[in-house]
Amino acid sequence: MHPAQVDILDLHHALEELATLDERVARVIELRYFGGLTEPEAAETLGISVATLKRDWQIGRAWLAERLTNADMRR
């Protein structure tokens, strides 16, 4: 799914849902994608290693892609 094709309301709801499942992963997405922080900056902000941040980033992106794809299919 291309970012330009994402409904902003769906994204907002998906991030809220992700935060209930794993708040740190949701924060990683927010800091990297919306905050524009680099990996080291985001890791320092969260008090985690860059390796942990990278794992969380991958998990969060995959979860959001799946969630947003399913939201798109329900329309």
C-alpha cells in the first residue's frame, strides 16, 4: 500500500489500536514517520537500543500495512 493511498482516519484508528497492543511500537512509528527522527534519535528518545528500535519499526510497519489493507478491503 502506498502512503498516499492511506485514509488518514484509518491510519489514526490503526495507530490507536496498535498503541493498545504495544505502546512502544506505536511510539516508534510516530517518532520515525511523523516526527522525522532518525533511528538513533528515536532510540535515544525511547531509551532503547537502535537494534530494538529497528525491530519495533519492522513490526509496526508490517502490522499497520496488514491492518490498513484489511480496512481498505472492508469498504
